[in-house]
Amino acid sequence: MGITALNFVDIADVERDAAQHLMPSEKVAFALKAVRDLNLFTDRRLVMIDQKGVTGRTTEVTTVPYSRITRFSVETIALVPEVKIWTASASEAIKMVVSADGRLRDLNLFLADKTCG
């Protein structure tokens, strides 16, 4: 089975699905979606929404505050572009296979601002 790449999507297209996972004043800067998974880069944190099982009834929501990110990498020119994020408490990186898109560079700058700024 192959790896499904996350695609950048317009924020307006995922607002309804994302609203229940966001704080009232939280704003989404980038949204990446696969078939049933949704990753949101907000002004406060990374939110990864993973629908599990055949029916998708079980949903796992993982939150990573930007303050807990120790390093990251964004591979933009590759056969399979990838974003890797390491946190203070995990030995393995969070890996996201992302479709080739000009917004990868914008995401890189966004993460740099949130983690280094």
C-alpha cells in the first residue's frame, strides 16, 4: 500500500470540519488534507486530525504547541516532498508526505517564525 500525500487545501474548504477542534479565537494558517486526515497549522499550534477505522467514527486529535517543536525540516525539491517535525519529548519525527506545491516554502517560513521568532 502506498503513502497518501497530504494536499494543501483552501482553509474555507475545511473550516466546518476544523471548527470543533479549534479554540474560539484560533486562526488556521495552512490546511493539509488526505482522504480522511487533516493537519492544521494554526496561529497557536499544529493540530493533526486522524480518522481511524473503516467507518471513520474514531478520531484521534493530536496537538503540538509550537513551543514544543525543537527542530523541523521541509524538503521541497524531492520525488516525495516531506515535512518533518521533532518535539522535545519524542525521539521520532512527525513525518508528513506533502504533495509538491509552492506553498511548502511559505510553510517553511511560517514554521521558522513560530519556532524561532
